[in-house]
Amino acid sequence: MNKGRPSTIVRRAGLLVPLILSLSACPLGPNYRRPEVSAPAVYRDQSSPAPQASLADLPWWDLFKDETLKGLVETSLTSNYDLAAAVARVEQARQVQAQAMAQYFPAINYLSITSYGHNQFISSPSSNMPGAQGFLLGIVAATWEADVWGRIRRTNEAARAPYLATEEARRGVMLTLASDVSQAYFELLGLRLQLEIARETTQTYTATLQLFRERSQGGLGNALQTSRAASDLAMAAASIPDLERLAALKENQISILIGKNPGPIETKLKLLEETVPLEVPAGLPSALLERRPDVLSAEQRLRAANAQIGVAMAAYFPQIGLTTFFGKLSTPLSILSSGMTNAWSIGVSVAGPIFQAGAIRAQNRQAVAAWQEARAEYEQTALNAFRDVSDALIAREKFDTARFERTRAVLFAQEAVDLSLMRYTYGLSSYNEVLEAQQRLFPAQLALAESEINRRVVIVQLYKALGGGWNLPDVQWTAANSAVGIRTP
């Protein structure tokens, strides 16, 4: 401890800081390099070269021209609780990064102590009272670590990467949310279409049963025909409450997605009135790694693991820093004589390990193993991304084929009903032919409605698989040119 003025401290500290900084070298540990992922030239079943344009380049509101759907998605992006939690996780990661950044700067603290006591056995030479002891102390201390081995830099890299990972995860939640709302919406419209079919079929079967009962009462029919007609009516009627239940559950799902209590969902368009994009280009597979939020988030976690190797390696080496303080010191005698005395100190600190029983080596091996885990997860996430796109493309092709055949099945079934009614009217056949034709028409209509649902849902799934909206800023995620922000808790 020395006596002097603060200017002396600053002058001598100015000489020590360049000396310490001159010791800085390249940070320890490997610099990050993205692992090579073998991306296919084209997706499966794509014979022609993949176009650079992608469905993912479109904003989500351009996929389907439905204002009701657009409003539901916008509401979910401002009111969904899962998204609010994702926003909170981003803020947590941002503050962790801020804590890591603070290590670049000196830490300044203060300390004040007032002490006085009496010891009857030992007198104090600094006090005019026998046995009296005491002092006053007030100091401001500063400590600063020189990032000689790059520990602080790697620590900041390891903190920044998780922050960016949570940002990508948040965008992933937004994309998933928009996709889930859209898919549930089309499934709801599909259930309402099937309900309409079931109710119309029930009316047809009711008229048929009434006809058989009248014929039976007139002696022209038989009990077998009446029983079969009643059975068909009961089966069709039983499908109505099932479809109503599924539609109500789908409404509840949408309500929760938009952050509201379960309740009815009002719609304007019917399923068959919804337009479907004719062209759905998938783009280049290699571009997928730059667009999928889950892939980008996994890469940031790999960056963090890579930086942690450098942090672990730096533990082998000493931490070199600068410590200094300036303050006032007094004893009971100095207070009476000359008042407070200036006190200051400045020096270089070096602290490092000598014997840790293999703990540092184990930490390094753990960091390397964590990096290997993160790399495997990144590569697996990339493969899953390619698979998701391929699955969606195959599903779209097969759904279109099935829809074409089911459309033909409905046309032929309806034609069979019309012909059987005509034959029955002219007395060329029994009403059993009409019953059989009607029995084929109802399930064919339900199956075609399912194909219409799949035709739209698969577009949503492909958009999500491609990382749709990857080029949209946050302000545009809520609507075209809208300034509605993501809600924070």
C-alpha cells in the first residue's frame, strides 16, 4: 500500500496496460467451420434441375387468398403464449450475452469499513487511549483481466451463439404457428364440407326410407328393403355427431393457437372455394440450410460448443489482470492529528492452476464431446430438413393422383345413382340397385372431401418444410406491411 495522488495511479496504470495487452495472442481453441453436409442436387422424384425460385420466398399471406385465415394467423402471431415464451427465451439469452460482454471491461467496486474496539491486554501504539484500537477505511477498487489466451472472446462467442439460436427458434415457432393455424383451418373447412355431405345424404336416405315404407304399406315393397334403407339412414345419421365433434375439437384447437378460450370459429369461404397454388417450386436443396430455422438454430448451438472448447483450453493457462485501488485510511490517532491519509495500490495479478487432479483435462474432453454431440445434431437436423421437403413433395404428387381418381369415383357413383333411379322408374330394376348405388356414393364423396383437405394441407406442410418466410423481417410476419409487433410478456 502506498501514499500518493490518484494521478500517480493513472500514470502507472497507463504503463502497465499496454504491457499486458502486448501479451495477447490468438484465442485458444479451433475457429468455427461449418461441417460439410451432402445436399442432394434435386429432391427425390424431381427429374429436372431444381429451380432457384422457391415457395418459401413467398410471404405466408400470399399462399391462400382468404382474409379469415389471414386474420387468424395474424392473431396467433400476436397472442399465442408459446410464442410469448419464445420471445422471453430470446431476451434471457440476450442478457446472458450482455453478461459475457461485461468481462471485456474493468470491474469497479467500493468498500467502506469503520471499526473501533478496546483490548485491555494489548495497547495500541496509534491510540492515545490505553488498549484502544480502530480505523476508518474507504476505497474504490478496480480489477481488469487481460484476454491473453482468448478466454473472454471464446466466452462471448459461446454466449452469442445461444442467443442467435433462440432467435432462430423464435422464428421457427412463428413459422410453425402460422402453419398449424392454416392446417387446422383447412381441416375445419373439410370437416364442415363432410358434414354438409352427411346431412344431404341423410336427407336422401330419409326420402328413400319413406318411399319404402309407403310401398310396403301399399303391398309393393317388403320388410327387407325397408330394413336396409333404415340401416343406411342410421349409418349416415351416426356420422353427423362424429363430424360435429371433430369440428368442435378443431375449433378449440384454433382458439388455443390464437390465444383465446375454446369457442366457435367463424369462416366465410367453403373449402372448395379456397384457391390452391398451381406451381409449388421447392428451390435448390442447398439453399435449405440457410432458410430452415431449426437448421440455423442447430448450427448456432454447434458454434457455441466450438467456442466452449477454447474456454476449456484457456483453463490450463494463468489469468493475467490489473488490480488497483485508491482510498482513504485513518486510525484514531491520525484523525486527531492529520486527518485521513491517502492510500493507493496498483499491480499485476497472475493466477493459474498448479494441481487440479485431472479436472481441467476432463473439462476439455467434456467440451470436445459436447461439440461432437452438437455436430451430430446439426447434421441430423439437416438430413431431417431434406426429408421433410421430399416427404411433402411426394405427398403432394400422390394426393393429386388420389384426388383425380376419387373425383372420377364420385362422378361414376353419381352416374350409377342416376341410372339406377332411371331404371327403377321405368320398371327395369328393383330399388335394391338404387340402394347399392347410394351406398357407394356417400363414402366416395367423403373420400373426395378428404382429398380436397390434403390438397391444401400439403401446401402448408411444404411451405413449412422449406422454411417459408425466411426472408421476411419480423415486422412483416404479422401482416403485409404491418407494424404489429410480437408481444412480450
